[in-house]
Amino acid sequence: MTCLPVQTDKKLGLVIDLDTCVGCQACVTACKEWNTGGHMAPLTDIDPYGGHVDGVWFNRVHSYEHTTELGGRTVNFPRSCLHCEQPACVTVCPTGASYKRASDGIVLVDEDKCIGCKLCSWACPYGAREFDTDVGVMKKCTLCVDRIYNDNLAEDDRVPACVAACPTSARHFGDLGDPASAISQLVEERGGVALMPELGYKPTNIYLPPRARSQRAAKVDAPALEPIEAEGGFLGWIDRMLSN
Amino acid sequence: MHPAFSVVFFTTATGAGYGLLALLGLLGGFGFIPADFWLGLVGMALALGLIAAGLLSSTGHLGRPERAWRAFSQWRSSWLSREGVASVATFLPAALFGIGWVFLGKSGGWVAAAGLLAAAGAVITVTTTGMIYASLKPIAQWHSRYTLPAYLIFAGMTGSVLANALLQGFRQGSTAMLIWALLATLAGWGWKLATWRYNDRLEIPTTANTATGLAGGTVRSIEWPHTEENYLLKEMGFRIAREHSAKLRRITQALAFAVPAILLAIVYFLPWPLSAIASMLAAVAQLAGMLVERWLFFAEAKHTVTLYYGRE
């Protein structure tokens, strides 16, 4: 059914810290590695060693220069499915392949029902869905459903692959529907924002904007160098003559 | 948006087919067009042929066409599914009307009822097609009050010009049909000009700032996540140069509206068979022009995902 659940028991999602993301692409490769053998496998690559490399990825990291009156800064920006509360990608699906789970709010695709009409990718403003031209179906982030409920993994590892891989802890996973959860507290404390709120998709994933510039920046300027005295003697005279 | 030929052809052909079907259903069913076997046969074959060719073409757009039957299931939420249901359901009254009007030579009674239902089905199907595009919020040029009326007006327009060509071809032409086709063409022209005017002045609230959540100032893409074009850019990052767009708009206006309007005006003064030839030329020119119009409808539409790639 592509009608949306009225409400979900949980709102599992990610919080991404744009202040600490260094754009290392570790989340991108960890995602690809896990998911090419996971729930939506394979994440097909087309012509991977040729001149027109293409392929399916659930997570892509962009880099931007954000310039304001205070100056400019580089912001690395991971982009993946936001598991929206109002996902038009689900309601436009003609076959029932796309669905939003009532239990945890994760948006998934049933690959056996997808006819590859691509309309869901048109309906997603965030570019979260990528078509697998080899298999002929649409693919997307699963929030690692095959990790987060996986009893075979150690409890610490029951988080999405991208979260587990992040070396700067810029990615956080949890229940954004529970105001008491650590992840909701983090959003509250850091003033997290939703992407393209004007379109009304109500994304579950939240981005933490870069922190304000510190006024207490470390002093890095070294003491001024002493002036160099002019060299005397014969060698000094040659040096002066050659410098003219 | 990438103008896939299968979808460009599909929407243009089915629009013309449903427009013609609706007119034949109403005019034939209620006896305004005499139940002539050959006229009816050619007319219904043309209408249903355009619809069937369009629907077949649309399955060429699918990754897994063998599963297309699944698309009839989600009519509660999906305009695409509703389109599938409506298009197939319309074949039933259309077939009944065709049997009654063409093969039994009848009008009125149950034939009129079937014709009316076929016309209603045609309007509903074109509405669902228009809503597929009008409901997509990420594409501001489509998510506007101009999109749905455009699909209905253009279906009615191409259907009317085809119906006029059909009637003129069988020496059954009437001044009323001719004037109607001419007025529909002028209405289509006006609506297209208004749509272009609206789109050219569109101020889209979604920007690179709201897309990234970075408030204030400017957000400039300095590095893509990948070096080559990916699915998103191939499918939704299509760009058309402004001068090409202007040129294609002129071609659209000439072929789809100006040439048919002039030809239809001349038809009034022409004897048969010249009137028939001019009417058919008008229909052919208009269909060619509408293919260009539909190509532009896709090519000029900008998806919000391009903001992430620094393509404003």
C-alpha cells in the first residue's frame, strides 16, 4: 500500500553534523560496501573502470562554499534518504513497491514489485533514489534495516554502516520521534534544521548547521623577526655589488 | 528533466487520441456525425490506435515492463496508477460505442450512453495524466495551476483538429467543426503563451540555501560527489541553452498553432478535395508541433535536486 501510515511508532533517522563532517567519504564507501551485499543488493556499478563511470549509491557527499558577511567556509554535505514523514516518493508509486513502515518510519522499496517507472525519483526533491539500470528497479537507502535489528551483530554495531564508519562522529542514529532520545536532545541543543521545509515533505533526518565562529580563536602569529644587519667585509661588498 | 522520447510521444499521442475519442463519442453517439461505416472505422481506428500506441510507448520507459500490470493496484494514492486504471477502463465504453456506431450504424440510446461514457473516460484519463505532472512539488514549472488545464486543452485541441481532418476527408466537413477546431487551436496557443510567461517569471522559494540548510549568504557547489554524470543528473539534470529554448518555442508556435490556424481559416474557402488536404496538413503540422512542445515541457522543467549540483 502506498498510502502513508497516519503515524509511526518510531521515527528512526539520522542527524548529520555539518560542523564536524570533514568530507572524507568514509560513510559513502562504508554504505556502498554494506549495501551492495545487503537488503537492496546489488548496488550495481556501470563501466567502473572506464571513462563513463556510473553506479548506484545511497549516500553522496557534496562540498560547498558558504559565504556570508562574516566570511566564507567550506561545508561538506552528506546527502541520503531523509525518510520523510510525507514521502511523495511513496504515494506516487503505482505498484505498491514503495512503502513507509508504520513501526519505525523507514521508507523502503520492494524490488520484486518495482516496475522501474522512475516516478518516485521525480517526486523526491532530495535526489535520494537512484535507478539501477542493470536490474531495472529503483534503489534507495534502507537505513541499514539489515544492521539495526541484526542480532548477529554486537549491540554497538547495530547502527547504519555510515554512522559506524564516521571518524569524526558527524553522523548520529536514533529515534527522532522520542523527544527524550539522545539524538532529539542533540537536535534541540544545536538547533537542527530540516532540508527544503517549504516543500512540506517533513524529513525525519535533521542537519546540524556549522557552529558560530569562535571569538576566542587561538593566537597563531609568531614574534616578528629581527632585522638582518648588512654583511660587512669583502664578501659583503661583492654581495652588494651583485645585488645592484 | 530529461525528455525521454517514449514519454514525449506517449503524452502527445494519447492526448490526441483521447481528444478525438471524446469528440467522436459525443458527436457520433448523439447523431451529430452520421453513422458512416468507413468514416467511423477510420476515426475510431485513429483514436484507439493513437491511444494504444501511446500506452505501448509508455511501457518502453519502464525498467521492468513485464510487471506493468502491478501499476493498476495503487489508485488510492498514485495518479500514475489512476491513469493506468482509467486508460484501460475507457476501452470498454469505447469498444461498445465503436460496435454500435461503426458496425451497427446506430446512434442515440445505448450507443449515445456508451459514447458519453467513453468521452468521460477520455477526460478522466487526460486529467490523471496532467495530475501526474502537476502533483510533483520538486518541479516548479509543472507544479502549477497551468499544467492540468494545459493537458486538457491540448488533448481537446489536437482531437478537434484531427476530427475536422477526418470529417473533411470524408466530405462530411461542417463549418461548426471547422470553427471549433480553429478556436481550440487559438485557445491552445494562448494557454501555452501564458504558461511560458508564468514560468519565465517564476520565483522558486527552494534555493541552495534551503536545500542544504545553510542559512543566509550564498551556497556555491565546489565539488560534486562524483566525477561523471550519475542517474540523477542524466534523468533530472537535463539542461537546455536559452537560445535553443527560444528557437524551439518559435517552432512550437509555428507548427502547433500558427500553421494549423492559418490552414483551418483557408479551408473555409477551399473546395473539396483541397479542403481535405489542407485540414490533414493542419492536423499533421499540429501533432509535430505538439511533440516539440512536449519535448520542451520536459527540457525546460527544473528539478530541485539540481540545486545540490550547483545548477540553478
